[in-house]
Amino acid sequence: MLRGVARSQYGRTLAVGGMGALGAVVGSMVLSERERQVQCDADGGEAKSPSTVMGILSDIHEKLGRIETAMGVSETTTIKPAPVASFQLPPSPGAKIDVVLGAQWGDEGKGKLVDMLSQEYDVCARVAGGSNAGHTIVVGGTKYKFHLLPSGILNEKAMCVIGNGVVVHLPSFLNEIDSLTIPGVEDRLKISDRAHLVFDFHQHVDGHLETKLGRHKIGTTKKGIGPAYASKIGRNGLRVGDLQNWPYFEQRFRSLAEHHMNSFEGLEIDVEGQLEYYKNIANRIGKLTIDTIEYTNQAYADGKKILVEGANATMLDIDFGTYPYVTSSNPSVGSVLTGLGVSPNKLRGIYGTVKAYCTRVGEGPFPTELEMDVEGTVGHHLSSVGAEYGTTTGRGRRCGWLDIPQMHYSCLINGFTSLNLTKLDVLTGLDVVKIGKGYKYNGELLKSMPACLDVMGSVEVEYETLPGWTEDISGVKNFEDLPVNAQRYVLRVQELLGVPVRWIGVGPNRIDVIDRGEGWDLATKSDA
């Protein structure tokens, strides 16, 4: 006699005897269900089907129970499905994770917004990149330059977290801490035990590889970021937490150093000197090292407000940027999840920072680029008035008009809930301002961002021209007080992108920002 075993969603095992008996029982159950339906219809009622997954499972559970009873199966287990609510762990009121990201090629002024917002947040975090990032903030005439530390460190009430997605050059990290005159910095600083380390030899390799490329160079900062991520992906890197297990750290460091010396001819590493340095700082670093994944998620559960400070920008993303002229990490929104260890449903506001024009450092295509070397040109104006020199490298930034196709692409990837439009004041004094509205290639309008650099480097940009303004806007606090043409420019950018512009930068200081209010933030609107 054929036998089978059917297992229900609830773990119940149903032994089925002869197929004939099973057919008779199931048939009678079906007829019974039909009779119930007919009776329901006759009574003028309406048969109700379960509307939720848990309801469907409960219905199946009930029907299987009746089948088992009809078949004389004695061993039954009654399990009540847990209500859906019991699986939900809502955060305390006020909890949120907001994100500030670079929407172009970097250097957009993210740090300034982070510094301004961080005064209202409990935790500020970095999640990707390393000391190749640079944020300059001017407070009361004092200029602060950050490379590894979150800009939120200037808020003496905020805890600052360096997440597992960051690669850390500890000598630079400690120098940055020691250069600050703010009291109690190390008491408010946490670094992930899973963050990977950048060593001096990573930086030497970075410089060597860049030089070797000659005129085809990428434009790296030579901070060792790429080689450190290569060690991470190659699974022979070391992490911050490894310093607390010295025998393990020493063995892994020797192996990694040997690997690099064998791979790069002429590379010399003072292994003993490096080990002595790291042994001396191990205790200091250990006091800062924690499981930031547990810490951040617990902070969220406790109702804390968390602000994530992105590094670099979307067009430098290893996956989405102008590859290979990109950084070695993911500076787009995905890095918040992988570099901090939080789930997507915890994210709230995603704020894209974009200059009122466009800049990029290093090599690679730049469709709206302008001539900068000739005095009196628009490009020279943007470069000189905007002080366009890299915080990390000191290199002059290439300048051009605002690029709407590029920004559409960035908005698509990141899902910005509002925009932070910086350096509007730099456009003051220009007779006209232009916006790059579309890309044409071989006479056809492109509908998406080209992956092929040959195509992107050959596109023809369609521009829209707007009238400029000459009034000084550095002291303006309200949008309505901007010159009419400046207002028109902001509103046109907002219209073309379909994302509200909430913040507008009108000067270099931390207070030189117009905040149009929460009504210009889609995240806030969704809360209402």
C-alpha cells in the first residue's frame, strides 16, 4: 500500500494511509466545505477568505485538523499562530536614521550640513571610505578639516561612530584627534572592531600604482584606500579589533607585509618598527573599539536620533560611478546598510548634497566642464570665487555647470527626500547661469546615464540659460529675500529634479544656510 508524508506549515506530520481512504476523506471535506458555502449563500451571508498570511496559515491549520480527525489520526499538536504584532519591535518614539550623501563627484559641502544638523542628533556616524574624504567647516572664523572623524564631533553632546565599512589609517586617525582642541573627544568616539586597517605600505602601493599608470592615472588621493579594500576583499587584511589579540595581529601583519613585498618589487616594509608602533597604540585604540553594529541598533531601539555622514559621492561609487575613475567603496545609500549594519526600514531622511554648479577632482569624463585657466571666464570665476581646492589633496577642482542628467541618476539611485543646494553665492555676479538639461549622443537624446566612458566623454550637453544676479546674498536667511533670479534658479533646479530643495548655502560659514523648513522634506511629509 502506498504511503506518503505531508508536513504542514506548523511542523505537523500527517501520515496518510491508502490513497483510496485519503480520497474519500478529502472528498467528504470538500463536499462539507461546499455545503457550508451553499448554506452561507442561502442565509444571505458572505463567505470570508483570510486576508493575511497568518490568517491563511490559520485556515490551513484548521482544515488539516479536521482531516486528521476524520482519518482517526490521534497524535495532534495544537499551535496557535503568533499574532503579527508580536514579531514587531517598534523603536522608541523619536528614533530615526537620517543620511547626508554627496550627489555629484564629491566636495559638495556635506560636512557643513552635517555639522549644522548634528546639533540635534545623538549619534553621528561615518560608514564608508577612509582618509581620502575631506570635509571643511568654518566655525566662528576657525577652519576645521576632517578626514576620518565625523563632522558631528563638533557637537559636544553627540557620540561619533566610525562604522565597519570605513578603512582606517590609525596614525592619521590619532593625529586628527590630537589636532582638535575640543575637550573629551575620545570619550565620545567609537570605532568598529570590524573596520579594516590601512597601513603605510598600502599608501606606498597606492602611489606606486598611480604613478605607473602615467597619463592614464585615475586621480587617486594616494591614501592607500584602494589597496586596503583590496586586502579586505582578498581576505588577508587586518581589522581594528585584531589589535586586542596581539599574537594574532602580529602573525597576520607579518603575513600581509610579506605578501605585499613579494607582490611589489622594491617595496620595503619596516616590519619590526611597524609592529612596535601598533603595540604601543593598541591600548589607546582598544578603549575606543566596540561592536558598533550592536551599539547603533541599540541606540535606535532606545529612541536615539542617528545621523550618517556620507563620504565622497555617488559619481565616485565603485558600482555606479564613472568607473574606473572612482573610489574603492560605495558612497551611495547602500553603504549605510553595509557599513553600519542597520536594516533599510530604519532609514528616514536621505539628503543629497549638490553644488549650485558642478566640480570634480581627478580624472574621468565631466560633460559640463568649463575652461578655468583663462581669467574672466565662467570657469575661472567658479574656481576662484568658490575656492575650489580639495580638502584632502589641495588639488584644484575642475568646474562646470550643474548637470541635471547626472543629478537625475543620483536621485534615482539614492532616493533623496530633499536636497541641500550649496554655494549658490558663488554664482553671484554672472550675467547668465546655465543648467545642463540633457545629453545627446550621435544626435539622439540619451534616456539614462551611459556606462561607457567613451560615450559619456563624447556627449553633447543641451543647456538651459537663466538670467543671473549681482546682489550679495551672503546674509540672506529666508528664501523669499533672495534676488528674484536666484529664486528662479533654485525653483528651476527643484522642478527639473522633482525633489524639494530644503537647504540653500549662501556663504562659507556654518550659519550661512537658508533652511526652508520640514515642509520641503519628503521624509517629514511621509511622517505626517
